[in-house]
Amino acid sequence: MFVSDILGHKGSRVIAVTPDETLASAIATLSARRIGAVLVLDADKKLVGILSERDILHAVARRAAEALTLRVGEAMTTPVVTCDPDDTVEHVMELMTNGRFRHLPVVRRGDLLGVVSIGDVVKWRLDETRQEAEVLRQYIAT
């Protein structure tokens, strides 16, 4: 299975903020969308960072309530680790596990194509495992 399979199923829509928005604004977006990270895009819609709940937590730990007035660009993670749509799901799982992050933008030749989350990867892998188990059950039954 490949990242492109996941994107083909879930779509390529991404939720993004700009580096100049405040953390308070980004938090409102995360809360309203019930998501754990947003991509950070510049005026040309190029990926410049990613802001996760963990980034916000670190900012609050350093600056307390003042963190809400920080700009996203001051708290985001950069450079961003990305994957290619032709990467295997196993490779993405390894990247996420080793990097200790849960969201991975999908980029090809500098163009943002979407984002996959650990939830997407786990769901895809569970579905794949169920299908494999069913094939084995049918094989054994014959």
C-alpha cells in the first residue's frame, strides 16, 4: 500500500494557517476542526511549517498565557518532514514512529498534495489486515 492510496480514499484537502496568525487563532482552528495539527503555508501557498498540539504545549510551557499572542511562525516546527505519494505505508509508519509525530504532509516536487495522520495510517493498516485475514479464512475453508 502507498500513501497515494490513502489520499485517494480520504482526499487531499488540508487545513492550513499562515505564519503570521496568532497561536490563539490557530488553536481556534484546531478546536473547530477537531484536529491535532495544521499545516503552515506562506502567501504563495508553499509549505513552511507544521503546528501541532505539542508545539502549542511547548509554547505555553515557555511563555504561559503570553503564548496565545505569539505568531504561528514562532511556534511551528520547521523544517517539515514530508513524504511522497509513492512512499509505502510502512515507510510512513517508520517516519512517524522514529520522528515521534502524528501528521505528515505529502509533497511531490515541492507541491503539497495532502496530509496523512497516524489515524489514517492505522485505519488503512487495520483494513488491510482484515482483508488478509478474510482471504486466509476463505483459503482454509476450501
